[in-house]
Amino acid sequence: MAKSDKLYVTDAECAERIGLQTQDFKDMLPTLERSGFPFRDPLFKDRHYWPAVRAFLDKRAGLASSFVQRKPSVPVVKDGKVW
């Protein structure tokens, strides 16, 4: 399995993928968790679920996500026909 294919990552691996030093990541983790950053999962040896971390960071950066449900557009009625 390639390193980037791992779903559950340690603090050090998470920090590396984000581009931070491990200690810097650990220092900011409590603040991030209060903002909704995914908690470590005890079932998986207290590791972070990387797809959830990535989704959190994408949302924090303002990127649209493919899994966000969008409101349906309002149909336009013209001359009795729905467009």
C-alpha cells in the first residue's frame, strides 16, 4: 500500500501531509478540534481518518465539495410550461 493510500494516519503522518512539523501540528490540534477538526479514532489506534481531515481542510479553505448537497433550482414557468 502506498503511503498516501492509508486512510488512518498518525499525528506525524497527518502533519506531514498538511505540510507542518509534528510538534506544530500537535500544538494547534486542540484549537483545530474546537473548530470541527476530526478527532482521533480509538478503534484505529488513535489515528485520524485522512479523508475527514482533507474534507475539513477543504471546507476551511472555502473549496466546494462534491458531497455537499445543493438546493434544487426553482423551475421557471412560462406560458404554462415548466422550463
